[in-house]
Amino acid sequence: MAVVTLTDDNFQDEVLNESDKAVLVDFWAPWCGPCQMMGPILDDVAQEADFAKVGKLNVDENPNTAGQYGVMSIPTLIIFKGGQPVKQLVGVQSKEALIEELKNV
């Protein structure tokens, strides 16, 4: 599955209303070097972890959602399950670590 582009407008439908799968949300910005490093890793996770959904939310373009979840540093990755945040990770993460986290929620 491809990485989903998330916005303030579609966050409710794509993340909070997802009842079947865990959702990994990457809060990022295009000017952030570590965020750029996460891009290919998230693409790999999205391809390999078909039991989960992976999405990216640009914090500059969607400040409401980022603020709602207290995102202060980027990249911040939050795993949602049943519409609730269940795990938060800050900084660059490995593909293996992210897949393991998704399996454990």
C-alpha cells in the first residue's frame, strides 16, 4: 500500500475512523533533513506492513492536527489504533523498528 498524504481535512477519515488497521502517522516538513531520511523508510514500511496504514502529514501545511497532538519536534511518528494514539516516537526510526512497533499495537 502506498503512503497516504494526510491533511487537517482528511485526518478524521483516514486515521481516526480507521477501525481495522493500525495507522502510522509521520509528522514532517520538507525543510527537515531527518524527515527527508524517513521518506524512503516509510515507503518501505507501507509496502511491507500490509496490515497497517502509513500516512504523512506536513506540519507546515496542517498546523491544526500537529498542534492537537502536541507535535513539538519533527519527525514525530504516532501510531494510532481504533482512532486513539497508542505510541509516539521522535526522530529517525529504522524500518524494522517501525514494523515491530506496528505489530505490537
